[in-house]
Amino acid sequence: MASFDPFDSISPLDYRYYGRNKDLFTKIQPFLSETAAVQYQAKVEVALAKVLAQRGICTKKIADEIAQAAQHVKPEEVYAEEDRIKHNIRALVNCIRKNVSDEAKPYVHFSTTSHDIICSADAARFKDFIVQSLIPELNQLNHTLIALSRREKATLQIGRTHGQHAEPITFGFAMAQYVARIGHKIQDISVSAKDLRGKIAGAVGGYNALSLFVNDPEAFEKEVLLELGIPPSPISTQVVAAEYLTDAIHDVVSCFGILANLADDLRHLQRSEIAEVGESFGKEQVGSSTMPHKRNPISFENVKSLWKATMPRMMTVYLDQISEHQRDLTNSASSRFVPEILATLLIAANRMKKAIEKLSVDRSSLQHNFDQSKDMIAAEPLYLLLAAHHHPDAHEKVRQVTLIAQQKKRPFQDLALADKELAPYLKKFSKQQLDLVKHPEKYVGICAQKTEKICKQWD
Amino acid sequence: MASFDPFDSISPLDYRYYGRNKDLFTKIQPFLSETAAVQYQAKVEVALAKVLAQRGICTKKIADEIAQAAQHVKPEEVYAEEDRIKHNIRALVNCIRKNVSDEAKPYVHFSTTSHDIICSADAARFKDFIVQSLIPELNQLNHTLIALSRREKATLQIGRTHGQHAEPITFGFAMAQYVARIGHKIQDISVSAKDLRGKIAGAVGGYNALSLFVNDPEAFEKEVLLELGIPPSPISTQVVAAEYLTDAIHDVVSCFGILANLADDLRHLQRSEIAEVGESFGKEQVGSSTMPHKRNPISFENVKSLWKATMPRMMTVYLDQISEHQRDLTNSASSRFVPEILATLLIAANRMKKAIEKLSVDRSSLQHNFDQSKDMIAAEPLYLLLAAHHHPDAHEKVRQVTLIAQQKKRPFQDLALADKELAPYLKKFSKQQLDLVKHPEKYVGICAQKTEKICKQWD
Amino acid sequence: MASFDPFDSISPLDYRYYGRNKDLFTKIQPFLSETAAVQYQAKVEVALAKVLAQRGICTKKIADEIAQAAQHVKPEEVYAEEDRIKHNIRALVNCIRKNVSDEAKPYVHFSTTSHDIICSADAARFKDFIVQSLIPELNQLNHTLIALSRREKATLQIGRTHGQHAEPITFGFAMAQYVARIGHKIQDISVSAKDLRGKIAGAVGGYNALSLFVNDPEAFEKEVLLELGIPPSPISTQVVAAEYLTDAIHDVVSCFGILANLADDLRHLQRSEIAEVGESFGKEQVGSSTMPHKRNPISFENVKSLWKATMPRMMTVYLDQISEHQRDLTNSASSRFVPEILATLLIAANRMKKAIEKLSVDRSSLQHNFDQSKDMIAAEPLYLLLAAHHHPDAHEKVRQVTLIAQQKKRPFQDLALADKELAPYLKKFSKQQLDLVKHPEKYVGICAQKTEKICKQWD
Amino acid sequence: MASFDPFDSISPLDYRYYGRNKDLFTKIQPFLSETAAVQYQAKVEVALAKVLAQRGICTKKIADEIAQAAQHVKPEEVYAEEDRIKHNIRALVNCIRKNVSDEAKPYVHFSTTSHDIICSADAARFKDFIVQSLIPELNQLNHTLIALSRREKATLQIGRTHGQHAEPITFGFAMAQYVARIGHKIQDISVSAKDLRGKIAGAVGGYNALSLFVNDPEAFEKEVLLELGIPPSPISTQVVAAEYLTDAIHDVVSCFGILANLADDLRHLQRSEIAEVGESFGKEQVGSSTMPHKRNPISFENVKSLWKATMPRMMTVYLDQISEHQRDLTNSASSRFVPEILATLLIAANRMKKAIEKLSVDRSSLQHNFDQSKDMIAAEPLYLLLAAHHHPDAHEKVRQVTLIAQQKKRPFQDLALADKELAPYLKKFSKQQLDLVKHPEKYVGICAQKTEKICKQWD
């Protein structure tokens, strides 16, 4: 294993997205690598020993010995021991035990079951990862989006529904949608992460073993988990009830969906014919191996693609809600893939953040695209104002004028303002109302104010 | 359509699970049928007119006219109109308009877009369904489980991990796991249902049209939605941000997973060799078309199967998080399937409730199964007590004795208590500790107390 | 039930997509409705009785009696009987039995188990649906595409990769991709449909009961299934091995993915800025309830959306591959949803066919979009021809020229043809080669020929 | 990267299941690692150069130079170059180019696009992996199952439906179901693997560039791919039509489902109460960190769990069927995870094979479990024989007797054979027929013959 070539990996996370990036490595490895898993499991053993000493079940010296030994456990020795005895937590226990005195040996893992250690270690490391790495990354992304939204809060953009030009908005307003959605999800992730639960309740959750030694096993459990910064599950089988983790991963997957939506939007706005935004392009960067002129939205494509690889894995998490009786182990392997979901969102958020930071916004394209539909955009306020001035069938009338405008390739506004049937109604329009029909670029509602409001809320 | 034979349906919900069951029909139809969808959309139009009148944009008489006309709209006329003009909300609007005075016509759907109506109607009816039908049903199920848990809180059961006999628990404790998990999820569903959002923000979410007529469109929106009992989305495109619904459906799907787990547990406890529980069996009921003696766990199988049909649909909901720009309509059909997810959980909860109400618990089987492993169960407390009395390698020693016991087919306890190496340690055991090794049925920790605590919390 | 209002359905298939469309109803109801399910089950009972008579186990008169009675069984009476006895196939058997003589009664369902009937009926009706309805519909769609491809085989279109203009193709060539993909999948669906298997092998698949009466139960099984037009499973438990159905549904879902891809392509080509194609629009059709000028790609959106609702259901089919021991019934409900997958592909194919039939292709937009990138397109052939004429670093050189062209907003070709470093190489170009650099619209490879070849293959 | 600690990986495949197992490493690394990806891409460049030389477009010396340089390309240098220029295939091309003469440089990657290389390399390596590693592994598993089936073809087992005792079979017959299912799927996988396609058709699939240099670009493409042992796609965009890979992965996922079913069956047969089979247990192996007596079915749990982690990924493959226009790159990351699906099936098959090889079958448990239901099993043949002897309502009559037998806790056969109403019918039974009612262990149909037939077919 010492000579394992990283390119012999088969996970693209390991050989490409995570393993080769120092910044991401620093944010992910301490929590989600297998090294981290072993370290957190050792931490649970240390917390247990500490509370055993506090309760007078063992001496403080013993607890210190265990803490000392646990700190130096290496994954390779645990794996070597597991190869021998085919049990991963017993392997960890053996590795700790061999470095403590005979007197201390019995108190390593005392009265607990493997999944007391595994469940609690996973809850603690996932929570720590989310709080210390993922949420800061998502917050950075959101601040980048907030800056962009504010800067472009008054930049006119044609709103698009069904991919068709609809009514005007501002580009900042379009981006502020994501500020609100991501901001909201960051809150949810934070709440569900802090609600990840551990357990020290024994092999079937009844505190059977622990009850031999303490009168208040639930209090004991709470004390141990407090050392790890996590609350206990209100009731457990051999494992913590699945929903705490399921909820947290849902929030992560749902947040990923928002990033995928943003990626799609920006990809399409970068289309050759639209060209309202562009990913910046390095001086040495090659767009295509054969088409030297290409400037591809590869970061947005990458984010969308990571989402496609990750989202379906929520099904694995839902499947793992089912564990027979006091638990079966049919999540032995599947639960090991959960850290990949967490890591991939961070990788995608980081990529998105960098792409947004350097996003070029082409205001002339924005104006150009708006101008294409300028005339037709007047249709909506016109129909509404006609209705408000008591035209009995304004929507249908305006629809007919748009059809004629298209057939005759004439400006809709000209036709409408010259229409004899409409004349008596148009007379009643205020100057401001007529102005809006003539200048549909002013028909942007409260886009700029709303953008500012949302940005302020999440800043 | 008038002559549509229900058995010509292709959805098993329509021809079998929902459509033929009066109780379920009453709980589901008013919210999740297409009739209900049209009625709720009409309600949004009524709410809109009411607030227009409150604001003085139209008269109260007009609002009343619209309310009157909207109340009597029938889905068949809306669909007939849609067949003509190919637009469902404009069809609804036309159906209302044709029954109001010319003066009132312009104020039907005034300044709103289709998805103001659809998003708000869906949020309102899904919330109403969850609050009025789904949560009461889940609560009834949970109360049935609470009664069962309490009744069986001291009933000895062998705990099972990996399908293997592990340590003793009580049957009530096993059931209390589900009380806590379902109770927790009911709370989550309630929270996410009440956070479903509507919108009255126009075609691209910028309040473009509304701003022509009111100075405070956000306040206007809030007033309309208040009529429907739902809050507004903090910012919208043409549609409400997807995550409010995504979160609610996640909670529903996750709750379904708990029921599936319970169903699996009970199916397996009903296995011929285990036989600790049984679904009650009607006098006329046929177990098998060819094996007259069969008593099959068909309710539990049905619940598991409904979950298998439903859970993957969460992926559709995740896919629908993505909508391009100010929205595309690639959720036009997929979003119409969302009510099926809600309905199916109610159907499954109802089925589970009825099965649990009549669940027969066979205490003699429970005892019999426990007795099979009685001897071996003593292994854990023995190893722990040896460790606590400073045996340096208690786990390994006890493991060896179990192997010998299995090879020699001798009671483990006899071998252990007679073991020479163990003798000096056993001498140090208290009478109570020795008693536990000899009577492992007492080795149930705090199962009964925990069961009571959980039941009290969720009652 | 007689008074069931179709709008009280909750499945959008029943109240909207299938139930209200006479053409689709005729294609789907005879195979996939619950009425059809009961009829096909009755057919299996008839086939069984016929072979029993052929074997002399009962008389021909008895078989005729059973056939007569089975023909007239109505789903409502079967369901009423099932309500009483809680077993669907025994209910069917009772309904047949009550209309035959006492002498014939024992031979109804003789020696078979429920799933002999259900598995065989499902295999037969799914096969019949695919062969008689689905494949003809898919073929019609493909012929529509073939006609479109041929018509537009020489129509210049700018090829797009990453949403960016790349190299020229023809629009017919773009469509021919789908001709080939759909054609290929039609073949696969046909093969897997004809490989759907039935069984007459009894309650645990060992022919236990049948062996009491016939010496060659496998031959007997084959004869019964021959009456239904399907082959037997090579070995069965209570049910047919799952993979025959799983494979067929995979082919259906995979074909659906191709339609979704086509729908996405056409949606995007209909974008306001691209406008190369358009869904035709009825005279009375309303594009938007509030924006009268909108022309939305609603058919393509609908097809994509139906795919989003359907594709994840493949996971249910994969989950149903697992059935414990000689079978559990946790597919009782989930398998009832399988017909929806089949029906929905037909609905989508029908919708797509109609949209393609009336698709408007805007050649001026196609030309306009091509012209936007005309200059840059010359980059690839230039770099390749330079390389072929021994320029040592043609790709990098051309890339630099494109950057300069963009910065200076000068035509790439002018810069390139005037480049001093390139001059010695350009001199070596043949007239035809230089012509291609100057007229990149000719740089379409063999698009037209390939289109014709593919269309010919699948016509 | 040189110092990358394997335990810093986050993929459990890399740090646990694949990376640490020499046997699996040897079977997987040469095809599915990133090293292999680069090597196969280099092979495509070599094949291209070779055919260019055969066609006289470059010299043989140049092709040899390129082959020599390509052979020595290392992933780390390709990645270093990609870091610089942000394009992976151009990076590979540069790495080859820098080790050939100036004269040869232009012919590296000549006239092709990145995805000519990537698609073809992936098709070739996936095919090679399946043919050289996966199918042999699956065949070994199936031979192990065949041996088990044959050995136990006459071993009586109670068949179970709904987890309930049903009718007798043999254990070999139960296992032969998997022989047939796996055998069938191995054939499918082999067919779909050999139908994986490559392409050398350029940036938009129209052979635009290639047509500058050869008259028959389709023949040229075929020649290049022949070097790699794969056929060309009949038509391509920038990429090969998705369905070839989608079909192959479906077959892999579907095969995995069969293994998951087998794992579940064996897990349950190992339950403490059933105990018909057992995973063998190493002498040093620890069953539980706290319950020394446990013998857990960890291999079967692991296989089921790997399936749960893998199966949902099929959704990613279905999502990747959609690529806009001549392709978007939203499969850039997701397609990199496809090799994990292939690798994981091999890992699971290997684990299953080893567990089956050492599976202990407990014939006394099998007999004991059968004996539990021995009496009731007679119900089916009795009812059928009664019916055949013209009892008018045999099923209902026998059902009633079973209920009485259960209530009175009397043997069913005693009650039935003594029943006065049945007496006249029983008199007509042949000796053999009566014998079967009395000895239901003989009621196993043709289980043994069928087992032998299936084993012979797949051996």
C-alpha cells in the first residue's frame, strides 16, 4: 500500500477532484478520509475512557494512558489487525490495547459495542466537516453571488420562460434567486448537521452492558457524546435512528440541486447565440483539442455533472433507512460512500465560486437580446392596462395584435397604438402608463429593490 | 368521460388503493384529485379578487361576482375549454369570466400569471392535505404503536443483529424505536408543510404587472396568500423556489422509509420459524389460491411494496429543482405526479395502522426463541464483568469458551462457571452479578423504562 | 364505483394524458388497464383448461364451459369477490367457477398457483401491448423523423458542442442521430418483449402439484403458454425470474431517454435567440395566460417532463428483482405500477410524433446563426491543413490567431490568410483547400450522405 | 501526489475494497484505473497513426515514432500538462508530441477530436475489462453455484413464500435459480460488452476534418477501431450514441441485482432460527466487538450493501443519455464514475464466490424446519387430488380443515384422513396418491431433475 500510485485509484474524487488539490485536500481529508474515520473512532474511545474515569469506574491515569495510545493509532496498523481478525473496531481496540498497561486494557472500549463507536464517530466527523469546511465554502460562494447580484441589480435582462423571451428583469435579480435559495439551504444544512446524533447504548440499544456499571446510563451516554460535541439519539437499536443522517444528506443533495440549476442557467446564458455571460479563460487554456476557437463553460458543466453523479446516491441513503430488527449490516459498504456525497458538494461549490468570481458579464449582449423582443414585451402591460380601463376582452385582443405583428413583421407597439378599436381606451391612459408601453425596458417591477433586500438578508 | 369505467384506469391508486375505499377517498379526494386542483386554483382567483376589492382596484360587488362564479366551476368545463385553447389556467379564467358581468371580466386573474395560481393552489392544497388528513392518519398509527409498545414493554424478546440472536430486549422496546422515529418525522412533516409557499409575483417574479397598480406588491401578495393560509416565497421566478416542496416531499418519503422498515421487521417476525407476531386473518380470507394453510403478512408486504413504488420518485422531485432561467416547463407533467407520493403514504399508514391494531403477539414464541440462545447470551455480561474485575483479555477468553461450547454442544454458562482460569475472577463477582450470568433474561438494561419514556413523549 | 368521476382520479395518466384521449385509450386500455389485467388472467385460465382437455385430464366440454364462463368475467365482480375473501386470483377463480357446472368446477385453476396466472398474464399482455401498440407508435415517430431528416439533409446548421458554435453540420444529420438511436432501441424493445416469459410451475416452481397429474410438466407448461404466445421461464420459483421484465423495461426507459434528449434539443433550438425550429401553434391556442405573444415548446417540455416522471421508476423495477426465497410479496403493489411505464412512453412518443409532424424549420435562422461563426469555423480546417503541410505547431498558432481576431474584432480568415508566418504553408494549399478555408459552409464532411444512409437503413 | 497515503482516499473502493486486495487489483487496475484510462487513450492515438501510415498520409516511421512515444506516457506528466493548459486530451497529445520528431508532430491526434479518443478508449477498456476480468469472475461464481446446486439437488428444503412455509423443494433447486439467472446475465453482459462502440468521426460527427484527407472516412474509422477490437457507432455526434454503454451498464446492474437477491436469501437462511446455511468463520475472526458468540453473515451483507451503493448509479447513466445538440459536457465528471460500477460488481462477485465456496449447509436444520410444517404441507396435494376426484369445493373444504387443525393443535393429516365428508373421495385415491398425502417430503415435483438440467446447461 505504501507504494500505491494515486493514478491507480478508480475514484475520480481520489485521483482527480480531491486528491490533487491542496486546498480541497485540507478541507476534506481531516474529516472524510479513512484516516479521519479511524482518528474519530479513536476519539470516541478516548471520550469513553475519560467519562469512565470521571465516574470512578477506572482511574484518571488509565484514561490518560488510553488517550495517549489512541492518539497514535495509525490506519495502516488497524487495517493490518483487521486483516487478521476480520473485525474493524475490534482491530482498533486491539491497536489501542497493545500500547497501554495490563491494568488499563479492560477499560478500552469498556461496555460499548462497535456501533457505539462508529455511529458516534461518523456523526461527529460529518458535523465537524459541515460546520468547519462545507458551510464556510457555501458561504463564500453565496457572498460571491451576493456581490454579483448587487453589482448587476439594475442591469436589464430579458426574462425567459420556456426558453422564450418573456418580460424584463435584471441580471442581478436572476442571481438573487440563487442567493436566497442557497442561503436558505445553508441554514437547513447547519440545523441538520448540528442534529446529527451519537449513541453509547450498547449492542441492541438497551444499555444492557452499561447498566451493569452505572445507574444512569442515559446520563453517561450524554457525557461521552458531549466530549465529541454531539447529542445522543433519543432511542437507539444497535445504531442511531437513520433519519438524522438522512435529513442532513437530503439537505446536502437539495443544495447541490440549486447549484446544478445555477450551472444550467449560466451554461445556457453562455451559448454562442446568447452570450450574456462567459467563464473566464486562462491564457494557456485550450478550449478544444481540435477547435482552437472554442470557449466552453467547463466549470458549469463540471458542477452539473458532479450533481448528476451525486444526486441518485440519495436513494442509497433512503435504502439504508431500513435495517432489520436491532440492525442488519447491509449498510456495511453503502454507508462508507456517504462521505463522498459531502465531499462532492464542497468540490462543486468551490468550483462554482471560482467560476462566478471571474464571470464576465456582457452588458451589450444583454441589451442586444432584450432589444430583440422589446416591442413584443409591451404586450403584457398593454393588455393589463386595457383591462384596467375596462376593455372587455383585453387579453384576446392583444394576442390578435401580436399575431398580426408577427405576420406583417411590423412593430407590435406601432400596430397597437394605431389600432382603432383600442383608441378610446388608450386615451384614458396616463402619460406614465403610455410611457411604459413605449419603453418596455422600464417594465421591470421591483427587481432592483428585491435584489437588494435579498442580498441584505443573506449578507 | 362520463362513462369512464374505473377499471379502465391504469393507475393502481385509482382503480384499487384509493378509488375504491370510501374512507381513503374522503381523506384524499378533497385535496389531491384533479377536481381538488381545479377547486383550489379557483380559490386563488377568489382570494385575488377579494384583495383587489380591499385595495379598491375593483368593487366589492365584482369580487363577490367572481367568488360566486369561481365556486361553481367544474373540472369538465375547464378541460373542455382547455381542449379548445390549449392552456389550462386561461381555460379556468375563461370559465369564470363567462359567468360574470362584462364589468367584472377584466378583474378575473387580474395582473397575475398562470403559475401565481398553480404554485399557490398546490402549496395550499398540499398543506391542507398534510395538516387535515396525513398527519392525523400518522398520529393514529403512532398511537396504535404506542399502545402496543406500552402493552409489551416488559415482554422479553431476543434482540437480533445481522439476523443473529444478540442480546435480550423487550418487544415493546423494539416497537418504541418506531414510535420515536415516526413521531419525530410527523413533527418534521408538519413544519415543512406549514412552510410551503405561494406567490403572486407575476410572469418572471419581478411583480412587473402588479407594480402597475399597487405600490407595495409584496404586501399585496402576502394579503392574497393569507386568504389561503400560506406564506409567500421570499423571492420567486415565474415559480416558487423548488426547495419548499422538495423538503416537504423528502420528509414524506423519509417517513415512508420508517414504515417500510417496520413492515420488514414485522414480516420477518412473522416468518414460520420465528412466529413472534402475526397479521390477523379474516374468517373468509384466503391465504393462497393453492395452499389453503398459508397465513401471509400481506399488509406488511403491501406497505413495503408501496414504498418501493414511491421512494424512487423523490428523484423526480430532485430533477424538478432545476428549471432554466425564469422557469422552463419541463415539470409540466412530472409535478402532476407529486400528489401520488402524498396519497400513497396516507394509504400505507392506514394499512399499517389497521394491521398493527389487530397484530397478534405470540409470547410463547418470543420465549421459545429467547430460550434458544439463553446460554450464549450470558457471554457479554460475563466478558464485561471479567474485564471490570481486571481480567486482562476477557473478550478473547470468552470468545474461546463460546467456540468450545458450540463444538462440544455444552451450555456455555456451565463451561464458563467451571473454567479454572476464570475461577479467581468469578469469586470476586457480587451475588447480583453472578445471578445475571445465570439468568440472562434479566440482562435487558433499561428497555422497559426507555419504552415508557418514549411513549410518554409522543403520546 | 359506478359513479366514479374521472376528475376524482389522482393519476395524471388517468384524468389527463390517457383517459381523455380516444386514440391513446384504444391503444392502451386493451392491455394495460385493470380490465385488461383481469381479461388476460381469465385467458390464462382458459388456456390451462384447454390443455387439460387436450391431455384428457378433463373433457373438452368442461374446457369449453370454462372458456365460456371466463370470457364473461367482469372486473367489478372479481373485485367484489376479492373484497369478501381478500385474495384476487381466488376471487377470479370463484367468479369463473360459479358459472360452470359442478363437474367442471374442479378444473378451473387446476393444479396452478396464483402467480402462474399473474406472471403469464402480465408477460402476455405486456408483450401484446409492445408488439401491437408501442412499437407501431415508435415506428410512426421514427418515420416522421426520417422524413424530416431527408428533407433537411442538406440544410446547413452550425453544430454545437458545450452550447458553443463548433463546426457545421446539416439539420437533417442532427435529426438522423435520433433516427438511428430510436431505430436501434425499437429493435431491442421488440427482442426483449418477445422474450417475456410465463410459467405454469406451481407454488414454489417445482411443478409439485402438476407432477401429480402429468409426467412431463415442462411440456404441459409450454403448451399452455403457447396458447398465449409466450415462452416459459427456464426455471421459476413461485414467480418468473425477474430479469426478463427488467430487461424489457430497461429498453423502454432507455428509449424514453432518447426522446427526452430529442425534446431537449428541440426546446433549445426553439429558444428566442436561436429560433431554428418551432412547434406549430393552433389558431385558438393561448401561449401564456398573461403574455399573449409567447410561443412555448410545450410538447417538447411535456415529453421531457414525462421522462422525468418515469425514468426513476426503473429503480422500483430493480428493487423488485429481489424476492426472498421462493418469493416474497413485496412487489404486490409496486409491480402494479409497471404498466404506467409502458403507457407513458407511448403517450410521449405520440406527442413527439405530432409535434415533429408539424415542426416548422426556419432556414433563415439556421443560416443566420451559422453566419455568426462563419469566420471562426475556418479555424479547424486551417489548422489541420497547416499541420498536413508540416507546420510544426499548427493548433497553437491557429489558437493565437483566433484570440487576436476576437480582441481586434477582425475576421479570423483575413488575419490568417494575411499572416506572414503562415504564408509559406498557405502557398502549398490546393485551390480546393483554400476554397474551404474561405467558404466554411462547405466544411460539412459527409453529413448529407450519412443522413441518407441512416434513413435508408431504418425506413 | 507521490506521497499520497492510500488512507487519505475518500472512496471505499480505493482505500478498502479494491486498492488493498492484490487479486482484485490485478483484475481491475489494467482497465479501470486512471492509469489505464491514459494508457488506452494513448493506444487510440497509436492506432490512428498506424492507419494514417497504412493510408500513406504519414510515413510508417512517423507512426512508429508515435507508437514509441505513446507507450511511455505517464499519467502524472499528462496531469501536469493538463494543469497548465486545462485540457486533458490536448495534454496527452502534447506529452506524445514532445517525444517525437518535428516531422511527426502534426500526425499526433491528426484530424481527430478529443472524444474520438475518449469514447474509443473507454469502449475498448470497458470491453476488455468485461471480457478479461468480469466475465471470468462471474463464471467462477456460477461454477461454484453449480457445484453447490448439484451437491444439494436432492436435499429436502421447505419452500418459502411470503416468508411462510409453503411446499417442499430441494436446496439445490433453490440455488439453481441463481445459476440460471446469473448464467443468462453473463451472456447478456458478453453481448452488450462486445457491442460497445468507438468513433473517429470528428468534432460534430460529420467526419468534417477527416474528409479533407480521405475519401472514405467511414472505412478509415473502422480500420482504426479494428486495432482496438471494437466496432464503430453507426452515426455519432461529437460522442458515440449513449445507448451502447447504457445497455452494458444495465446488464451489469441487473446482474448485481441477482447477486443481491442471492445474498438476501442466504442472509435469511443463516438467521438463528433458520440456520440452514452458514458463512464459514476463520479461527481468529471476531464476530462482534462485544458479543463474542456472534457468527454474522458479513459477506452476504457486504454484497447486498455494495448493490445498494451501486444500483442507484444507473440513474446517472440514464441522465447521461441526454447531451444537448452535438454534445454538451455535463457528463464530464459523471462519466468518470462509470468504472466504479463495473469494478464493484467484480468485487461483489469475488466476495460472493468465496463465501459460497465455504458455505456450510446444515442438513439437520433443513430437515428440522421441514418437519415443522410437514403436516400442513399435505394440504395442497390433498386438495388437488380431491378436486381431481370430483370434490366440488376441495380448496374451501381443505382450508377449513387446516383452520380446525390449527385451533385444536391436531395433525392436519389425521383430521383430514378421518374426515367423514372426505371419506368417499379418499377411497378413490390410488395407493401412491395416499402415500403422498402421508409423506409430504416426497411432494417435491421435478426439483432434482430441473436442477440437473439447469446445471448442465450452464456448466
